[in-house]
Amino acid sequence: GRKNPPREKPNRPRFLILDLSQVPNVDASAARSCFFQLAKMCKKNGIVMCAAGANAKVDWVLRTHDVVYSSEEEKLVQDELLHPHKIEPAGTPKGKLILFDSIHEALQLR
């Protein structure tokens, strides 16, 4: 009989970048049930979840509900992603949303 050739596995995305520049507000339930759960699913599948353009209110809600990295952790993770040739700092956590100021900054990821 004739065998079908093996199927190639589709390439998974490495990054998911959300443009939050037009999002005026996020409530606590959206932060926990939407963004937090999506970040967990991305982590499970090896995808880095990023967002850009969040206003101060959205930024505060996401940070308050532990959906994004602390400012100190965020700088470490951004540096690691923007400069992958560097050695990963010990103890850098994974699985949270990484905030960027602009979509252009987030799109610099490789």
C-alpha cells in the first residue's frame, strides 16, 4: 500500500503581542480570568506573551493582580528577550505578561 508522507508540524509562534493602546480600562475579573489565564496557556506552550501601549490605569490593574512582572523583573525579562545572546539571569521568572511602552518596542523581539 501507499503511505502518506509525514505531515510537518506547524511552527508555533514564539510571541503573542497584544496592542492595548485602544483599551481604556481593564477590571479585576478581566485581569485574572482573561489575561492571567492566557499568560498561563502561553507559558505552557512555550509562547512569550507581551502587551504594548497600556495606559496607566490598565498597567496598574494588571500589576495589582500579578498578571505582569514587577518593574524590576520586567527589565530583566525584556533585556533577556531583546538580547538573547546574553546569559539568562538566574531566577528570572516566566509565565507573566511583559509590558512594553509601544508596539514598535514589542515588535523588536526575535
